[in-house]
Amino acid sequence: WLRFESAGNTTITGNTINEITISLNEGWNLISGISNPLNISDIQDPDEIIISGTIYGFTSGGYLNTDNIEPGKGYWVRANNSGFITLIDN
């Protein structure tokens, strides 16, 4: 999250993130994605801790269930237990 005192433009540089392992706690978690869009079916969840149908993104109409994780956006994910998931650009 960035906050600026006034409107304007800025350039932010960094490295491409093609893979990330994310630690989730039981309950609701706020996550972000990798540098490319990712379908939620491609999330590696070996312990099946993500509760089906509980990945939500924010739109102008409020929070909606989503099928894709877009770069630079945040998503709420509900887990039935603590553990790890991995997002990989295939």
C-alpha cells in the first residue's frame, strides 16, 4: 500500500515474481498474487486448507468471489487450518 500527499505519477521498479509460497492461518487471510494473472485452480494447496468458494476480490460493487488472482490486487482467502499454499506461473 502506498499513500501520496497529492495526485501524480511515480515509477516503481522491482523483480518479477513467478513463484511464491504463502503461509495461511486458520480463518480469513489477505493475500496478493504473483507478477502474472493466475487462475485459482492453479493454486498449489497440498493440504487442502483453502475452503472452496472463499477467495474474494474487491470490485466497485463490493467483494465478489473470484476465479483469477490479478497482479497488484489483494484477495481474502479462508483456510480451514494453518498451512502453506504456493502460487506458480506455469
